[in-house]
Amino acid sequence: MPHVTISVSENILTSLNTNAEEIAFSMRKEFALKAFRDGKLTLSQSANLCDMNLYDFISTASQAGITIIDYGIEEVERELAMLNAESKLAQLAHIKTNLEKLNETEPLPPEFDDILSRRVNFAREPSP
């Protein structure tokens, strides 16, 4: 692995009240944040560059005001539609379970399962 070396005088270290390891970490971290912000590195690559786990790097980037997830309006609308469909599906499945409990002696009509299966297909296939 290539190494980068910089020289820092003892006077600077004393003035900053730090050591060479802290300066090296800070420089790697700042470089990783800039590379991620500029789209040159992924989250994982950036975290690796500054020897941080992914969650700590996400927290550090967020504190630095860097957008972690950059969705466009259309992507957000598509995600919300999927969540809404999945929520409706979960509600429908819950209703079916409750109806089955109330009506244990007689099965639900087959139409109910047809409706549920159509909802499942709708929930799993995003609209164009």
C-alpha cells in the first residue's frame, strides 16, 4: 500500500497540542469527507480511508453537513408509493387474519384471496 509522508515540526505539534497520529487521522478524515462529497469515493471507501466503521463515518459526514442519501423527487415519490402500497398490503393481511379469527367455522370467500394477491403484485411492482 502506498504511503504519503508530510513533515510537521515539533513547534507546530506543540502549538496545536496534538501529535502526528492525530494530524494524520484528521487529514485522512477530511480528505475522505471531501472525496465522498465530490462523489469520488463511496461511503464504504471513505470510511475505510480514515479507518472508521461505516456508521461512524456516516455520523461524521452528517455532522459535517454532507448529504448521505441523495434522492431526486421522482425517486422519493416512487419510494413513498411503494411504502404506501406495502402499508395497505399489511393492513389487508391484518384484516384477513382478524376475519378468519372471527369466522373460524367458515372459510373466507375466494374473492378475498384474489384481492389480496392483486395487492401483493401491486405492492411489489413499482409503477413506471
